[in-house]
Amino acid sequence: MVCCNFCAWSQGGFSNQGTEFWTAYMDHIDGASGGSGAQQGGSQMYLYITADVNTTVKVEVADGSFSQSYNVVARGILSVAIPASAFLDSQGQFLKGIHITSQKPVAVYAHIFARSVSGATLLLPVNTLGKSYLSINYTQLSNSQTGQGQEGKPSYSTFNIIGTEDNTTVEITPTQPLIDGKPANVPFNITLKKGEVYQGLSVNDLTGTRIRTLSNTAGSCKKVAVFSGSSKIAIGCQTANFTSDNLFQQVYPTSSWGKNYITAPLRGRNYDVFRIILSDPNTTVNLNGSNLTAAQFTGALYYEFNSTQPNIITADKPIQVVQYAVTQGKTINCVDVAHDVGDPEMIYLNPIEQTLDHVTLNSTNNYAIIDNYINVIIKAAAVPTFTLDGAPYTTFTAVPGNPVYAYAQIKVSSGVHHISAADGFNAIAYGFGNAESYGYAAGTNLKNLNEFIALENPATQTTQTNGCTGAPYKLQLTLPFMTNNIKWDFKDGTTFTDANPVVKGTVTRANQTLYIYEYPNSKTFTTGDYSIVATVFNPVADECGSYDDVEFDFNIAPPPVSKPSFSGTCIGEPTLFTDMSETNGVDIKTWLWDFGDGQTAVVQNPSHTYALAGNYNVRLSVGNQNDCSDISAAIPVHIGAKPVADFKFSAPDCPAADITFADQSTQTDGLITKWLWDFGDGTAIVTKTDNTPFIHTYPSVGNYVVNLSVSNANGCTSAATTKTVMVHELPLADFTTPEVCVDDAFAQFTDKSTIADGTATDFTYLWNFGDVHATAANPNTSADKNPKHKYTEARDDYQVTLTVTSKYGCTYTKTQTFAVNGNVPKAQLEVLNPNDLCSNREVFFKNLSTVNSGVITRLEVTYDAVDPASLRVYDHPVYGQQLRYTYPQFTDGTRNYNIHVVAYSGGVCANSEDMLPIVLKAVPLITFAQAPPLCPDNMPVQITPLSVQGPAGSGVFSGTGISAGGLFNPAQAGTGTFDINYIYTSQHSCADTVKQQISVYPSPTVSAGDDMTVLEGVPVTLKATAGGAATYKWSPSTGLDHDDVLNPVASPSENTTYQLIVTSATGCSAMDEVNISVLKTLVIPNAFTPNGDGYNDLWEIKYLTTYPNNTVDIYNRYGEKLYSSIGYNIPWDGKYKGANVPPGTYYYIINPKNGRKVMSGSVTIIR
């Protein structure tokens, strides 16, 4: 388990915040870091100290071995390392108590940790300690005891008792034998000095061990601090491999136990284990609506159960409920489960009678914590006031079976968090990682519910545990018995003994009558911290004697000063209220806003929306942690009515047209001061400060939603008023003008106007003919779609205008320049190339036609007067314009052509002329046969025409790879497709050009491979390569398995040269050769006769000389080498060192190499 640091405040003076604390460095399985017996690096102990104001603290060990003072910053965390010398490593008494004192109240937490074995606790201040305790532990089982841990020694169930005063007598009744031999259930007494610690250890669960102080000679019992835990423990389903952790918690005095508990599951775990501890065996306990039987309790002490749901636990006598986190990896049914992370932890829960109203905590990610959580139990009515880090948090779930309460399991990030509410709540903080956990109460309230002192406010007839300056208070004492003597000690030297106290009232709580007494006089306190002790006579004496000390620590502070503020005063909008109150050093915890309209709020900074405009008086009442309150004077809030936005706009609405917008908004509460216009066309919103009409233009057709909102001088803004501006299509005016001359009867104009929305049939027209000579009978304007007009003067600068208006009023105007031509045209053409008139070429003409005024509007040319098909019409010809015409081609003689020309300047104004004939010459006609494709290694080929028609002449070739005479060389051209041009020119310079293509296909590539030497009878694959080949052919085929594949297997019996020819798909081929040398099998004679007769005188080995670098070695029967050679060009002659060796058998080793294995055997010399 890993520690989380907290700072908590209760509603009274019995919280975990104080000025004096005691703790101890409890036994840990790994010993202390740096101390004797430490394992795996040992454990360490740290204190974490926090406060809500700056203060100083002092930490010391009771034996004087350590003492150090520190400064604590408000809301910060101070970490203090405790020395290893304070570690308690065995059972017994040790002057090793750790004492913490401070000038101002602080909250303290202790943390004992090692690698994956750590535990922490909230510390209780001395004023909340008691005189009677029960140790609360768990069934002691650990992986250190089963051999699965690394410690190799037993773990112990543990309790520590720390004396807060000298001569403190403690009675201990262990429920299990202690390791020093003290038996179970047999009380024994010890006497402790101030700061002395007694540590009890057992191999069994010490839950229920009773610890109480006894009266001394002075007749009173003294307070002690008690801690429970384990040096290492597993909880839940134990299997062969389970993780364990240490436990370390300060025990609550039994006097602070409660009768009502609500639990919430630990988030992220499969289940939790709970124990209900009895303070009295004769207690009736109800769990989730059902009473538990006495037989269900172990040893009349505790009831244990597993749970995955919230639980409601009630009792008729005080009980303690403990929640345990379990060892990871198992479900509630002890079935293995993946991805479950966590480790054992023990958390003492607080009853709902003992609550806090705000807590500051620090969730840690140390020691591999993955997820951090906070569980909160709170009254459902207070949920709206609950905040996390200053922000409302209301994701609570009703407690099943008790909807008065709600719970939350809040996942938080690591770091400091603050939770608060207007009413009290209980909270625990915890987190889990792999084999890691931490968890304990976020804070606690430890009031003795049956015996306590409180401040009574006579004005309100209520009690409180802190107070305000200037207020008179009665001191009210509540006791569970009647007394006849009360001694009041104000700890300032003032005492008062009431020898005959009077019961002021009674109250029944859980079937027990409580008696209320009062200090006889009211007291008014100044700012500060106070302590009061009431020593009362108890008619029923116990082990502590006949007198009880009832202690009361409280704080007096100035009341807060309520100061409300607000913003936003418009009807229908939230008005934001802000608390600006002065705290005077004590945090404000409650707010009550009265909005003056019958509505209220209890959060610090609410928002409120008024239903009606008008004037309201708002008040804020605030209450602080000391239950001091203040109510503000009424502040006037005027909620203004909103203006009503309205506007109008002009028509027609056309693209790019100016549209006038005019404001028509109204207001009943103040002047309108701002107008926000959104024109719905993507342009920026326009802000105006007056309502003067203005112009806006839309660039294109569409429906535009215009929004106007207005604001008045009070800052109230209207709802937006929306209207749609429909921008219609513009017509597109267009028309055609006629071609007329001054002699024509009229000019006919034709409308070509269009519109995209298809409403052209609704157009209206206005024509202006631009004629200054117009008359009433021949007007200058017309409203016709296709009007006529008679012009009386030949001019080329008439301006004719058409204005078209759509059905929606959108207009468009177009103006064109119009010419009325003269009435005397003259037709004339000129031949531009009279000396280059070949029948296969265009003839070029130049237009020289004219008119006395204006322009020629049309030219009709018949290029062969006897052939109507040769007519060509040219509209709007330009003077000097070039005209072209191609006549039919012919190959013999010449042809004459007459040309007829007509020029027009209008409908009736025309002139025709006949030109002298032109003479065209014949041209040759050449044809070729298609040239076949070639390969690069083909011989050059001669290209010749297939036929020549027409006049005589000469021709010339051009192109890649071809000579002027037509010889094409494929090797010179290279591979590819080439254009071959042939121009044949006749004697009178008329020519014919013929173009054809010839292709040269690429030759394949081939390599037959490197020459090889092979062993006779050993096949070898020929390693030929080729590119672009389609077929293969080897020759000779002797010795090949195939002769038509690229890589045949060769087994020639003789030296052979193989030739490979590869042929591409287009028929081009390439060739290469490879030589195969065959090493034949050696023929080794087994005898020879070196007797000098010239026959068989040498040991000749057939074919051995063909094996390069072979070696031959010959030995006699004694292993002596007689002959050795590299190569065998000179055979052995049967001699050794020049002398004949004797007849007999000799032994040889022949290494032919070249892939042939070493050969050995014998040879016999015969003489």
C-alpha cells in the first residue's frame, strides 16, 4: 500500500487536525533501511504534514536521538524522514515514540514503506485520543511465511501502544498468544512513560485485543495512542502465488465509534472484504435490512463478509466497520481473473454520525499507482453543494435501501484535490497499481457522541463546537449519567466548581438517556484557540475511578462579512451572482442567496434567471466553519426588458444591386444603442450605433437569411429577428444586328436575351436604335421583342441599345455598334501565287472588294464557274483578307478555271464580277510498297517506288539510315521505327511527297557462359543467359538433354564446343559458343615392368595429364615415400633416388583434383 497525503477539517474540535500527535515506527517485514536485519533495501518511514495556515512543527523521538523543527506552508505538504533508529523490530517496550507538536493546528500522516510493501495511516491528535481500544487487524497469512516471498521469515499481526503521559498503566488482553509467550485471553499490565511504546506481535490475528488504561494513584486514567497492523499480510483468496502488503492504521477510541455506517465499493476491484467489530457482544446489528444472528459473529467479536455493492449497517450499540482491499487476481468466487491490480489495504470507516464538510488531499502516483479514486458518502440533499477542486460535482448515485444518502466513486488524477460541501460527508481516498495500493479515511471526526462539551448560542438555541467573537455563549455539558459535582477548568488559571449542578434537560439517543448541564454564566470570547476541561463525578466507578475528564478544544474567530455582487441584468438571461465576502480567517462553508423573487440558492456563486423584468432586492447569508454567520444588506437588482428587433428592406433584390435596409426595432426599457447585422452571405457581422438606413449589396443569386439583434443602454440584447432576402437572377440582354445597306427597306433586329431561372417569357424590352433621323412614323425606340427600323443614312457608328427587365424587376442593358452600308459595292479578287499553280497545292487569293460607305457584308466566290459545288461564302470579309482554295489534283497536262465573284453591302446592294481564268499544272503521283521490318544485322536494302505517274522528274530520299538514292542500312539506323521521306519533283517544279515507315527490330542478347571443365559422366548445367529471346537452339545436340532450352544439362563424353542461337519473337537472332573440356576417368595400371626393354617400362596413367595440378605419391610397405609429383607429365620409372626399387607391391595416393576424389591403391613392379 502507498500513502496519500491529506488535510481535513471537521465541523468541530474533534477532527484529525490538532497541535500534538504521537506515532511509532511499527514492525515491517523488511526491517528498517540502514538498520540491522534490513532486507531488500529495508523500509523507510515518512511523516506528511499539512495545515491550512502557515505554522511551525517539531518532530522528535522520545529517547532524544532525533529532534528537528520545520516550517509548514499553508496547503502545502511537508515530508519528514524518520531515522531507522526509531524502528521497532521486536516485541517489548521501547522509548521510541515519535512526537509531533505545532504552533497552529496541522494534519499529520505516517507512511511506512519498502519496495511493494507499504502502508500509511492518518494520525489522531492527542485531544481526540481515548482510554479504551480494541486492536483491529486481519487473519495473518503472508507470502513471507509460505516461502513465496523473499524475506524468508514469519510475518506478524501487530499492535503498538504509546503513552502520552508518564506513569500510564495499561491493561492488555491479547486474543492470541504473543511471541514472547504471553497467553491469549489473559490480561497483563504494563506501565509506560511519556513517549514509550509497547509493541505486541503474534503469528495469528490479534483482532479484538482489548487495550485500556487503568487509574493511577490520582484516581484517573490517561490517554494512549494505539496502532494496529501487520508486518506483511495477504487478504482474500489465497493461492500458490499471492501478493502481500503491510498494514498500518491508528485505531479509533471505542468512545468515538458509531451506530450507522454506509459503505461504497472500492472502484476498479472485483470485490471488497468487510468486518463489523462489536464494542459489546450484546449488540443487534442490521446489514442491508436483515439482522445478523449472534452465531454469525466470530468469537462474539466480529462478522466478516465479502461484497461488491454498497452496504447499509446499523446497530443499537457502537460498532466499528473496516473495509479491506484484497490481494489481486481473484473474483469474489476465488476464480482467477486477468488484469486485476491492487494489494491488501485496511481502511477504518467513519460512521455517518461523525462527518467532515471539507477535505484537502493529495492523490499520489508513487510506487506504480495507476488509478486514484475518492469515495464520498453524503446526504442526497447536500449533493448540489458538493465541489471537487472548486467545481460542482454531482455525479452521485442514491444508496440502495436509503435514498436519503448518495455515494460517488470519483476517479481523479494524481496531485492535490479539495472536496467540500455545505453539509457533512465521509470520504476515503485510495488507489491501485500492480501489486500496489493505498487507502484510508480522508479525515475523521472523533467526538464522543455521549459525553462532550459544546457552545450553546442563546440567540439561536443551537449548539456548536466553535464560535464567534462578540457572541455570548453558554457552555453545555452532555453526560450519559447524572452527576453531583462538576469542576470547570478554563486552562487560563480560572476554575469553577459546581457542587450542586442542575440538569437542564435530557435527550435520548439509541435508547440511552443523556443529561445536559450548563456552566452557570454566559461567556464572551476574544479571537483565539481555547481548551476547557470539565471534571465530573461518575457515581458508577470503573477502572478509571469515579471522575471523568471531559475535554473541549474550540476556536473563536470574527464572523464573516457578507458581500454579494452580480452581473447580467436582462430578462431571460442568467444573472451571475458572486460571493465577495470577507472570511476573517475562517473559511466560509454555507451560502444562502435570496434572489427577491421567492427563489434561493445554496452554492457560492450561483446563476439565476428571472422570469419577469423589474426591480428585486437580493440578500446573501454566509456561514463559516465556526458556525458564525452574516447576512448582507439588500442590494437592488434591476432586471431590464429586452428590446424587440425588426427591420425592412427595399426591392427589387438583384445581384450587385443596392438594397436599402431600415431598422424598425422597438424598446420599452431604455434606448437602443447597438445594432448587430448579419447579412447571411458570409461577410463580417456589421455593428452599428444608430438606426440610419444603409445599403448592402449581394454579389450573387440566392436566399440570404438576415439576422438583426439589438442591445439597449442596459446591456440587454434582443432575440435575433430573421428575414429572408431573395436575390433573383439577372437577365442577360443580347441581340443580333442585321446586315443592311441604305437601300434596304428596314433593319430587322432579333432578341437573344436569356435568364437562368427560365422566366424569359416575362421579359419587357426597351430598344433605342441610335438614329438621329428617326421620325414619328419611323420612331427611334421600340418595346417589341424583335423590332424593325428604317435607316436613311449610310453610317458605321449607330449605337443600338437593348434594356431587358425580368419579372422581378432586375434589368440588364446591352449596346452594340451597328453599321448601315453604302449602296455601291465593287467585287474584286487577286491571285497571290500565279506562278506556283500546281494542282496539288492551295491557290491563294486576296480580297480587294470595296463599297462606297461601310463594309462588304458578304462575299460569294465560285472558284470554278461551271461547278456550283465550288461556291464559297464569306461573311463579313475584310479588305485584304487571304482566301484559299484547293482544286482537284491531276497528273497530265494543264487545266483552266474561270472564277465568279459577288460582293454584298446589304440585302439588295450587290456587285458581281468574272475573273480571267487561272491555269493549273499537272503533278506527279508516286506510290511505294510497304517496306518489310529488318534486324540490325541484316544487309542494307534498296528502297524503290512501286509506281510513278505524271510528268517526268527526279526524286530524292531522306531520313534516318537511308541514303539520298534510297539505300537503307539497318545497322546504321539502329533499332526503332523510322520515317522515310521521298520527294519527286517534275520538270516544271510540281512535286509529290511520299512518307512511309520502316522498322528495325532489336536483336536478342546471348551469352553461352564461361568455358567449363567437367568430369566424364558428371552432368553439368550450361549457364547461358539471354535477353529478348523467344526460341533457343544448341548445336551439336550430342550430350545435351535438350537442345531447345536456355540451360540444358550437358554430359559430353569428349571435349565439345556448343553453339547457342537465340531468336526473338520478331525473327532477329544472336549466337555465342561455350567450350566444354571433359576430364575422362583415370585408367590406373596395377603393375608395370621397368626392365629397360622399352615395353611397359613406365607406370603410365591414362588421362591423368589432363588434370591440372594433380599430385601423385608412392610409398613402400614401410610407409616411406618413394615418389612424389605435382602433375604427371613424367611417369614413375620404378626408381628411388636413381636406383631401381626391388620387385614387389607399392602403394599410391593420387589426387586428381578438379572435382575428382582422391584415389589410392597398389601397384606391383615386376622385373
